[in-house]
Amino acid sequence: MIYRKREDAVSRRVGDEVVIVPIRNNVGDLDSVFTLNEVAARVWSLLDGTRDSETVVEVICDEFEVAPDVAAKDIGELFASLEEARLIERS
């Protein structure tokens, strides 16, 4: 599966975290703000519409020394949350 960030979401790095604000009807939806920790922020940075989810898992395993099964489960849950919040979409 390949995901990309939706164009109606604005993100900014704040320290080791990334804050994502969805823009709905040309206004920031502050009730739907997402804050991503360092690992999730790295996943977010990899969502360019060209990398498949397996590649994202491989990168995270290499950079954060996490087991592939753990990374795949956690990243799958992150993708589900971001997709439900309409912050990412399938390419």
C-alpha cells in the first residue's frame, strides 16, 4: 500500500515532534490537531506517494532499531489513525 499526505493538512516540526493541522473549508481545524512523536514524525516525512508501506517499515527498522513485526504493527495502526482523520490517502 502506498500513502501520501493530503494537501489539506499543514505540518510543522516542533522540537522532536510534528504537529499536523487539517485545513477544512480554508480554516485550520484545531479540534483535529495531531501531534506525532519522533518515530511517527519520521514516518510522516516518508509519505511522499512513492514509497510503499513495506519500504517505510524497512526505513524505520534501520533508523530506530525496532523489530520488523513491531514496526509493521505500529505503522499500520498509525496509518489507520491518519487515514481515519483524513490526513493521508492511498495513492
